[in-house]
Amino acid sequence: MKGTAILFQEDMTVTVIEGVEHSVFEEIKAQCDYEHCTCEIENKIFDFGSVSPVFWHEDEVDWDYGY
């Protein structure tokens, strides 16, 4: 199942990752509050720094709705 992961980072940044597998979300969620939250997306390693909390939205987010 693919969807959108929404990550809130320590530096007040919000990162939105669309079209990712739920397993990637679970990997990120398991690393919440770690100094370095890392995951592999499309054969690239990403380091998001400290992430907490993280949310999942199945399918794509309707940005026109006001999320």
C-alpha cells in the first residue's frame, strides 16, 4: 500500500513524502526521537535528522482541501 508520510522535524520543518510504501513509514516511525532518522527511498538513503511525530495518510493528500 502506498501513501503519504508527514514528518515533523526538530528544526520546525515539515517534510511530506508522497507515494511511499507503508513499510517506509513504519521504518521512519520506529526511529522517532532518534538523533538521525534514516530510510531508503528509490535506492537513495535519506537522513531526516530528529523526527517526531510522524503521520500516515493512505493514498495522496488532497492539498486543495487544506491539509
